Amino acid sequence: MIKVLLTGSEGQLGFSIKDLQPKGVQLVSLNKNQFDLSKINKIKKNLEAIKPDFIINCGAYTNVDMAEDEKETVMDINANSVKEIALYLKKHGGSLIQISTDYVFDGLNSYAYKVSDKVYPLNQYGFSKARAEKFIQEILGESNQGIVIRTSWLMGTISNNFLLKMIKMHQTKKEINVVSDQISCPTSTKTLSEACWKVIKLKLEKDFYKNKFMPILHWCDNGVASWYDIAIAIGEISAKNRLVDSPAIVNPINSENYPTKAKRPRFSLLDCTSSREFLGLEGEYWRKSLEDSIKSIAEK
Ligand SMILES: NC(=O)c1ccc[n+]([C@@H]2O[C@H](COP(=O)([O-])OP(=O)(O)OC[C@H]3O[C@@H](n4cnc5c(N)ncnc54)[C@H](OP(=O)(O)O)[C@@H]3O)[C@@H](O)[C@H]2O)c1
């Protein structure tokens, strides 16, 4: 039986990864206290005790605005820890799935970013995630032991995410202002978890990665949207599922009118074409994914 270590197990993605655990896998799910990525000098020892065949690294410092003021902590949790993990795997064997982000790009493109496009992060969070990608490429690149999966605008059924915040807004406000000039695609934690487990399944298929390997994958749901579009969809779908009586009016605003500490890319859509082909997975239209998530929140 293969042993998979999941870090950040109590985050929204960690929650879905656990939920979709396939048969034949021993999953060691550890939360922040049980496997602390900020404690760099303990990582090697912790891994020596676990001896994982795979690591799905979902633990991360994810508060993009606070990250601007905590550069060192962010760099430790999001990048220096990954370097330690990669060094351990290089020596002892095993593979890493590292979750990365559309925020490694600057958003100046007018077409969806390809896996091979150059990264230019605009904020500390993006910078730390890009640094992690580089460590993986440098340490595990030759041996095909590391796969980076970049995703965008993750939304699951727990945690402090945009979906849950918007449901609350629609429940309590008559009108809300939402940024309409940042464009990407929301991604359900469920579809991303399926992609993570598929990476492991393919890796176990003998010789698959010898003939065909992609060190960086892009995974988001299908389509394109602004935060404004998503906010409207959340209101409509939540009303259909009786989570909201009457959705709030959503007004589109520009990023200038919603100042945040961290700069965000204006257009960070990820081109998933080659990744979907590689994984043999089709992907789900974002609104359908959102419907599934809201339905499951309503059922709870
Ligand atoms: N959310 C998005 O829109 C988005 C978009 C693109 C990529 N990603 C990436 O997707 C991955 C999963 O993110 P998510 O959305 O599931 O975020 P999340 O819900 O914030 O989960 C992150 C988890 O990491 C934990 N964590 C924080 N500091 C840690 C540490 N020092 N050691 C170990 N764990 C620590 C958090 O614990 P606490 O909550 O207790 O701090 C939390 O359980 C991350 O790599 C993130 O960068 C997210």
C-alpha cells in the first residue's frame, strides 16, 4: 500500500483531498500543528519518521494581503519548507505534488497562461510560491519526482473562502460591490483533488512518466469569470438552494475602488489544455462546480 502524506490537512483543499481518498492508499493527514512547515529544521526529521511515497503539500500561508507584511514567515512556509521536502525526497525517494497559484503571473497577458510561460509575481505570496516552484525544478527536475499544479481562485465548502463570504453577504446585505476587472476562473477543491489523485495514479502506472512527463500542470475549472460574475452566480445558486432568501444586488467596481495591500494580477487565466490531456481528465464548467459546492453546503 502506498503512503501519502498530506500537509495542511485542515485547509479547504486538504479537506477535499481527504474526502476523495482512493482505496489502496494509506493517507497520513497532518495539520499545521502536526507538521509545521515554518519549522524548517524539523522537516527532515519529521519526514524520516513518516517515510512517505508521495507528499501532497496543501499547507501554505494563503493570506495574500497579510503576506506583504510577513515576508520571512511566508517565504519559510511557502518556499523554504518545500526546498527541505525536495532535498529529503531527492535523497530517500518519493514524489511531491506541490500546489501553486495563478498569482505567480503578473496578469499582463491577453491570452490564458501556458505552463511554459515565464513567471512574474506581483506580490509576496506569489513570489514565495514561484520560489517553491524553482526549488522543485532545481532539486527534483532531473528525476521527475516533483509535479507543480498551479490553480486559481480555489473554492471549497469550508474555510474562509470567497464562496462562503459571498453567501454570508447575500444573506445579510441588500447591495454589495465586487471587483469586475480581475479575470481568471474559480476552481472547486473537489475537481483539483481529483486531479491530484490522478497524478498519483499515473505515477504508479509503470513507465507512464518515463514516456511522458509534465513538471508543471495547470488546473482550474472550465470557462472564465471575474469576481463580479462569480458573486452574482453565488447569489442565484444559493437562492435556488434556499441558503439565501433574496440575493443582494451586485455592483461591479474597479480594483482602484477596492484597495488591497497586495497587488493582484488583472488577468490570470490558466490554460489547462495540455494538462487535461496529460491527466486524461476533462474538467468541469465553473458554474456547474459552484452548483455542486453550494448544494453540498446547503445539505450540511
Ligand atoms: N485559495 C486559493 O484561492 C488558492 C489559489 C491558488 C492556489 N492555492 C494554493 O492551494 C493550496 C491550498 O490552499 P487552500 O485554499 O486550501 O488554503 P487554506 O484553506 O488556507 O489551507 C491552507 C492550510 O495550510 C495551513 N498552514 C498554514 N501555515 C502552516 C504551516 N506553517 N505549516 C503547515 N500548515 C500550515 C493552514 O492552517 P491555518 O488555517 O490553521 O493557518 C490551512 O489549514 C495552497 O498551496 C495555496 O497556496 C490556493
